[in-house]
Amino acid sequence: MSNKKWSVGDKGISVFFEAENPTIDIIFVHGFTGHPERTWTSKSPLSKSPPQPSDADLLEPLARDDCSPQSLKRKASHTSSDSQPPPLKTPRLQVPWHRSTPAPKPSHVCWPRDLLPQVLPTARVLTYGYDTNVRSRFVGPVSKNTVGDHGWDLLCALGDFRRQAPTRPLLFIAHSLGGLVTKIALAKSEDSRADKPHLHQIIEYTVGVFFFGTPHRGAELLGLMLHVLKALAKGLSFQLNDSIVGTLMPGGDNLRTIGERFVTLAKQRNWTVFCFQEEYGLGGLFGKQVVENESSRIGDPSVETARSIARNHMEMVRFSSCDDAEFNKVSSALHFVYNKLLSNPSDERLRAPSASTLSESSLEARQQVEACEKLEARKELMQLLYFDEIDARLLSLKPAHHKTCEWILGKPKYHQWMSLENREDHHGFLWIKGKPGAGKSILMKFLDAKTRLSATKQSGCLVASFFFFAPGEHLEKSTAGVYRSLLWQLLEMAPDLQQVLDDFSSNACKVIRRNGWQIEALKETIAKAIDHLGSRQLCLFIDALDECRDDDVADMVSFFEDLSDRATEDNVALRICFSSRYYPTISLRKGAEIRLDDEEEHSTDITRYINAKLVLKKSQRADDLKGQILEKSAGIFLWVALVIPILNKACAGGRMDQLQKRLNEIPPGLDQLFEMILLRDQESLDDLRSCILWIFFATRPLTPTEYFFALHETGDEDSRTCWEAGDMTPEELLQFVHSTSKGLAEVTKTRSKGRQPSVQFIHESVRDFLGLKNGTKKIWPNLEQGFVGFGHEMLKNRCLAELKDVPAEILVDEAATGPGLSETRPFIRYATDSLLIHSNLAQQSGVTQLEFITRFDRDSHGGRMLWIRLHNLFEPYGIRRYHDPGLLYIFADCGLDSLLLVHPGLSDHLQADSSEERYFKPLAAAIVRKHKAAARVLTAALIGDEAARGIDERVVSSTHRMRTQIADNIDFFKLLLDLDHAPLMEFCLDTYSDSALECKTRGRSFMFLPTQGDSEVEKVGGREVMISHLLFGLINHDEEQRRKDSLDPRSDVCDTPALTESAIRRLMKYRPNLRLVTQIALCRNAKTALHFTTSPTVLSILLKHAPSADLPDDGGDSPLSYLCRNRDKYRSVGFRQELEIMRCLLDHGADPNFIPKKKDSRLPGLYWVVSRAISFLEINGFLQNSKLAEEIILLIEKGADVNRPLKSPCTGKTILHRVADKFQRDLTVAKLLVRHGANLYATDQKGNVPFEKFPETRALLIDYKKQPDIPKEGE
């Protein structure tokens, strides 16, 4: 790798970086008013210098509402100072050492120079500068070059610069206007084939183009702002280039022509094209994008890959680190281009360096690229393993009291486990068991810390741990969390073990990225990592197995037993320590066990704790009291920890008699102790009850702040004022939690910046007492309804009160934001998210919600409309926001099955007005979101409970993803076909058949544009019309919908051709009238389904039932002639598929000599295919691989008359005459026709024969005709 430092000139080509043996050139082209270096340079966080101008920088004065003359003058003078006035005549190439600009300070990162070599170390990285600056009249003239001039200059500069390596692959990376300059340069290179071969080589060896924020269709915002700037500039003595400004306006400077030409070239040459789009707008421009998404993509998904960069227009080309997530998108694209080069050495359009000259460097480069890709994949998979709560429980546990827990280190069982003595007896397993609250988790934290400390003193020892936490998030209480946590810790501690991640194929990585890590993949990876431990030791601690589902724990224990068996056989030093309560069913085949109840030293630990915490002077009586406490504790540490503060409070005055009396009142056993604590006084009983309800039934753990507001009444101005004044400290919130819970709740800790501490019970045994052991009856003795339903009803009412307390102005306040609202109302986010969930759970538990949902739907404030407004304020993704759905749609979308059951309009949910929503219908929302219970309720409302059986499994296995959008009835029925639930499909077909029949009688087609004069339609019933139109819609709607979806880089394109074919096949069992389907036409252009079908499989099915393969449209075209004449209509279909469609039509009897009757130019299909072949030959210089030659041969073999006289405007000429008229020195097409029977002696109406004006060429063809294998006329 070359370490040479290159300087960068303001104009022409400069070098950023050059490898010793470059295998690819990468050229950077900046945008309007940009700079060849500064455009791509990211400033360090410590840098205070203002950003240099590029493209939208000129808009900054206007964007900040700073349009003063002084401001504009400062901008003009600043801009012009960055580059000297150009000379009167500027050379097209300025080599790097001409008039260089000083390199940026070391703190700046110019990613083409500083980062790109790390991605592609064998590249030569170039940058091109050109003058589009705004400049003061007093400083110098402004360049008058047009975009076309700049494109030509770029081409010439590249041609000159690459003379020493003209065949090296070339990749363009362009920002904004630079993308248009690049497209023009490539087009001009194509036009230089004949007279300037060295310039034509540029396009020959181009492999791809990366566009960053390029206005392919113009940028109305940028253009308009520049026009404003131009108008203001007239009186301020600085200049803009009118031509450049005009180009940036939509439709300016032949943008469409440039774009269409580029698409054609990209397809012909198989370029890799990425369009990177700015995700954010400029704040000063009201948050609007400089180049909107519609303009920053080419618009043809078969050519481009569109991706968003989470920056604005200026910052989207500035990266400061290889760890930048946005830079990773670009580096992945670079790897894709380079791998494509390496994997296609025979592709002449790519032309990688020859193996003889660069084999070693190419191999090395490929290995480096593959290594980089592996590292990126590893990094991404590691990130997907991590989760915020990975050590939350461990952090929340108090450390062991001084000198406690140490006894276990001397136990023979522990020593044997740690030293792996008698391994055949225990297989590396140790299981610590004890009663609830006995201190098992504290002991496990102690062992974990001790083992980690020992590991730091000896090499080759790895330690990982996981502490289950039942009240926590899903991953804190599931075996998926165990595996992800342990694997992440192991691979972090021993990075060499990350090689096990390389075993995942690219498809497997995609699945993990899309669906997350699955249990079996985690198990397999853990097993592989342990296999690669070698001589290292691994110690795993897994605490509180009883806080996970029994079935999952049993499976996990079995998995670790298998691991230990393999480790024992392979002599791998694997130790696993479990802790739990006593399990009645789960046990180990082999393993050591320590039961805390049987360990005398455990009682000694409790004694040490009592001595340390109980405030008593030394005396015999004090010793007696301590003995009584130990005896009452029954070995339960938690009991002691709760009792001692009570006793300390009792003897605060030094009266031992009061201490003895209080101890006698305290019951033994945790459950009795909890009851006493909860009921010992009536002080703040309402707060205690609220505390229990919120910890028990909150949809997620509350933060201390949320908890504080949840326990205060709505409208409590004192608490709100206190909060807004900043008077509430974390310590005060902690004290509030302790006092309102009477010491039975605590605030958890967390290391994660994105996760706040939460309020939880101090121990799971508190929850067990209140829930499983009916402790709540002690607190609510007169509660008649079920505790669960009561709890959710209370929390629902509190959430509803919070919503109603929000000012009504929020509905119309356009400046309102979710975060802004949460600052003044910390509880409002939870109330919005959880209101309907609590209502659903209350209904599920028997507390009727009919009156609530009726009022909620109609209430002008605090009802549905306010909830939608608040939901949208907190929802960051626009596609997930609601427009104005009814409650049926909201309930289905949120999976609220119990609320759906009591909704009075449930039976009519197919008619619910939700056409503006993301999923179109409530049933579709439930299916796509995979809310199987809600889908079952909605389905049963239509067809009954018995017929709805099996819908759950269908919903779970549905191939539609949540990001799929259901836009109309066709999408809805496609979803039903994918679901493949016959009773539901039958019902929907019957339901909509009445609508279809009504549309038919009015001369309209259901779900589509109107049709007129279909006599076939008049003869059939509504259901048949419905099914037939549905099939027609699947055929014709799918191609358009897929193309629209694929234009959006954020969309999830689920509808592949295979899915559509599957849907059509499933629809066949509902007996569509295929004869009718083939004749239904859209009134706009009257094309039948045979004209639109782009799937050979579907076309074959339809043709078997069509009255004719030559059904004409209203223009007289048969499907075959339409295909031959309108290739652009099949843009998304490749040549090979087009050939198959043509073959299918011909095999089913399509007339190859069909002449459209209503066309002004009545010409056969062969004429159009030959014309396209001639055009293709003119553009590309070859006909191979285009499949056009195969189409010509297929048509002739199937009966196309190659010598048929053509009608007006061809005046009796044959196709060979037309080839001669367009003669361009290449005889490929002419020889093809002659070889297949074209008559060289046919005459037109004027008596002329083909190629009469080119006697030498005609003679060559006559000689060619005489070859033995060429058929003669009449054969």
C-alpha cells in the first residue's frame, strides 16, 4: 500500500490514494459549489470552523431566515475565497501538483482518502474538481460552463489520466449535481465510439455508479431557493450560473433524456447502481429534503438499489469513522461492486485485470475484501446478540455482606467442581438450591465475582453469567436471553472464538437480521464456540432458574447436559453452576448439589449479618435476641433483612423490653411477614394499593418518575410544579418508592444509556405472596370481582384520566411533539401506550368494557381522536401512524381481541371505513401483524367459531410481513389467498360478489376501472364476475404494485412473482371463468389479461381457456404483436422471460403474421423485433446475449413470413428492405434473415431489391446465401 501524500487541486483530477498495484479506479465527483476534497471531509467534533459550502450550503442564509444583504455579501466573499478566479482558458485536465489546496487538519476525516483504503486496499482513489462556485463580481468571473460542458470536461480528464491503465475497472461516486455531470460524461463516452476510442474506453470499463442525493428529476426546493438567491444577488454584486440553476429545476436541461439514456446504458452494460438518499431535511428549510426521495432515485428497480443515509443533503457524504453505521452501507456497496468484478472475470464489460499481470494482487485483494466482509458480518451478528438488559439483574443485586458466602469456597463439592476432580461423577455441574429468599442470588453474585477475580490472575479462564429476572423484560426471563447473553459475553472475552460466526452463510445472516437470533441457532453457535475453546477453561453461572417457564428450563438443562457430556469426552474444561428453588420435576443426570438448608455455614452467615445490622450493645440479652432472630428466620436471608429495620426502629430509645415485644409480634416465615408489613398500620394505604397494582399489572415496568406521577391524582398541580421546577432528585424518588411500598419495592439499576431504572418488588417472593398465595385479599378484603380484572380496570381509569387532562389544543397544535409533551407530563406516554391494553385485559378478566368503548369512540376530548393524536405524536415512523380509523381497526391493529369481541360493529368489520390506513381492513391488520387471537375473533364473526378453526396456524405461517402495506381490495384478496383458509375465502368471495354484480349492471368493474360493452359479462352471475375480476386484478395489478414498492428503499417487497403465481393457483379452486378473465379489459387502454401477463406459467393457464390467443385490444394489437411492438411495457421482464412469453403465445396458436387492424402502421411482430435488433446493434455493437436473435428465429420457425410485403408506410417493402434502409455497416441482422429464408431478390412497389444502393454489400450477402447450409428461396 502506497503511503505517498497527494495534494488536491481545486480543478481537474487529483489522487487521494493509490495502491501499489491498483485493481480498480474510483473517481469522486462533487456537487454544486462543492470542492474535490472538502465536500467529502467530515470535521472532528472538536472543530469549531464552519462547514464549507457545497450544494445546499448556499441555502443556509435563507434557511436561517438570514437574507440580509450583509449576510449574502459575506457568503459570496467567503465562497469565492475558497478558489481562485479561473484563467481565461482552463485546461480540461489539471494534474495533482497544479495549484493545490492545503490539506485539512489532521482532525478532519476525508473518507475517500482516510477510510476507503481500509475497505478496498487495492484501489486508486481519484477526485475531480470543477467550477460551479458563486462568486462576487469584484473577485472574478463566474464559470459559464453548462452541465453538459462539465460532463465533457470530466470525460476528457479521465481519458487523459487513465492512458497508462485504460482497461482498469472504473467506479463513479457522485454527489448531487455531480451525478448529472457523471451521467452526461458516460453518455458522451458512448457517443465517442467511432472517432475517439480512448474516450469510449471510459464507458467500456465502467462497472458502476454511486449517486448521493442526485436530483435525477430535478430538485424543486433547491432550484427555487437558488432562484430566490439569484434574485437577491442582483443588487449585491455576486453571480450565479443561470444554466446550472436551470438544470436543477424539475424538467430542466433535458433531465428526462439524460435519465433515460443512462438507464439504457446501465441495463446494457450491467452496471451496479446505488442511489443513496438523504433521510433528513434541513432545519432551516422547514425540515424538507433538498432532493426529495422521488427525485433522488432513478425510478427503475431493475437498475438501481436505493438506500437512505441518515443525514441531510450536505452531511450525507461525510463520514468520520469505519464504525459509522451509515458508512457501513457505503462500504457494503463497495464490496458488492468489487466482488462482482472478481466473480465475473469473463464478462467483457467488466474486464477485471488479467490474471497474468495482477493475479497475486487480485488474490490478495479478494482475500482482504472477504476478510473485511467477515469482520462486518461478525460485528453485525454480535450487535444482534446484545440487549440492553443483559446484566440489569446482576447490577440490582446487593453485594454479599462482609465475610459472608466465603464458606462455600471451602466445601468439598465446590472444590471438586472447581478443580474438575471426580469429573465423571458431576460432569462439571454444580446446582445450588434453597428456599425463596434464602440468599441464593447473593451467593451466585459472590461466586461470579470471585471467579472473575481469579480469572484475571490466570490466563485462559473465561467467566460468563446470567441472572433470570421474572418481572423484567422478555429476554431477562427467557432462555433466549440466557443463550444470547452467554454467547455475547463469551465472544467478547475471546474474540478469536468469533470465527464460529463465519459459518453462517449470507442467507443465514439475512434471516438473523430480519427475524433475530433463534433458539436453535444460538444453541448451535454456543456448542461450536465451546468446541473451539482448546485448553481454555469456561465457567458459567446461571441464577434463579425458577423465574423462567418450567418447560423452557427443562430444555435448557438438557442442552447444557449435552454440552457437558461432549466437554467431558473431549476433555474441555467446562463448568456450569445453576441456582434455583427446589424443583419437583427437573433434575440432573450427573452433578453436584449444595442445599442451603443443610449447610451450617449458611446459618453462620445470617448470624454475621444480624450482628452487623442489629443496633444493640453487647450483652447476654442481646445474644439471646439474636439467637431468636436466627431461629425464626429458618435460614431465609430476606426475612432477616426485612425484620432488622423494624427491630432497630423499635429499640431506638434503648428499651430492650420493647425490642423483645416487637420480635414476638413478628411472625416467622416470609408470607406471614409480608402480611404483617402490609397491614401493620393504615398509613398511606391507598398509596400501597396503587403501588401493588402498578407493579403487578403495568404493561411494562414504570420508571421512578412515571411511578411518582401514576400515584398522584390527575391535576395535582403541586407535584407537577415540583417536577417542572426540577426539585425532584433521584434520591427523593427512591425514598418515595420505599415509603409508598412499605419497603417491599425498589428501584433497579442499569448500565444501558437507553434504558432507565424501573420500580420492582424487592424479591419475587413478594409477587408470589400477593398473587399465587392470595395476599391481595388481605389488602382488599371486600373485593368482589377478580383481582386481575379489578387491577387492569383501575389502571385503565388512571390512564384515561391522564389523557383527559391533556389540553384540547393538542389536537390542532402543529408544533406539538411527543418528547416535548413528555417533558411536562412524564406519565402521558405510558397512558397513551397502555390505555387500550389495560381495557382489553380487564375485559378478558370479566370486567365489561362495552360502555367504555362506546364513550371512548364518541368523546370529543379524552376519546378516540385524542388517543390517535397522541399515538401519532409518539410514533416515530410515519407509516405506523393512523389517519382516522375506527375502533375496530385500532383494536385489530393492536391485537386487542377481547375488545373486538364486545364491539357492537364486529359482525360488519369488512365494511369498516379504514381504506386510508396501512392495512386497509381490520382483518388484514390482524393477519399481517400476526395477532392470531384478534384474527380468530374477526374470522369467527364472519363464518362462526367452528369454521374459523385453524385460522391461528394460518396467521402465524403467513408469508406477509408487518412492513407489507395492504393498499386495496386486490392486496386484501391476495393476502387471503396467501392465508389459504378456504371457509374465510369463500365467505369473502360471496360477500363481495353482490358488489361485483352491482358494478356489472352499472357497466363498472369491481375494484378496477370501468369496462364497457362486455357481452360475456352480462351472461354470468356476480360471484363469477367477482372471481374473474379478482384473477384479472392479480395478473395486472401485481406488476405495477411490485414496481411501486421496489422504488421505496424502506419498503419490504414481499410480493414476488412466485407469490403471485401461488395466489393465482390457489384461486383456481374457486372456479374462475378463465374465458371471461381473458376478455375483461380496462377501459383506459382495453388490454386483456393476455396482454398484461408477465408470467409464462400464468399465461399458459389462461391460454388453455382463452377463446383465442389473438384476442385484440382496442388498438387492434394481439398479445403477441403487443409484446413485439411494446418492449418497454415489459421493462421489468428480462429478455429470457420475454422469449418464454413469446414462445408460450406461439405454442398456443398465436398468429406470428398477425396485423393490427386499427393501427396506422399495420406491421407484423417480426418487423418490430427486427427493428429493435437493429437499434440494439447500433448502440452496443453486438447482438449476442440480447435474445433478440432468438426471438427472430423463433418467430420465423413458427411461421412468420420473412418475405411478406409490408403495408403503409413501407410501400411493399420486405423486412430485408427495411434492414437495408437502416444499414450501419454491420450485417449481423441481414445475415440472420438471409440465413432463415429472406429473399434478396424481392422487389418493392418501385422495383427495388434489398441493398440495391450498396452493391458490394449485396454481393457479399449473395455469396453468403450460396453457402451450403443456407436455405434457398422456396425451401
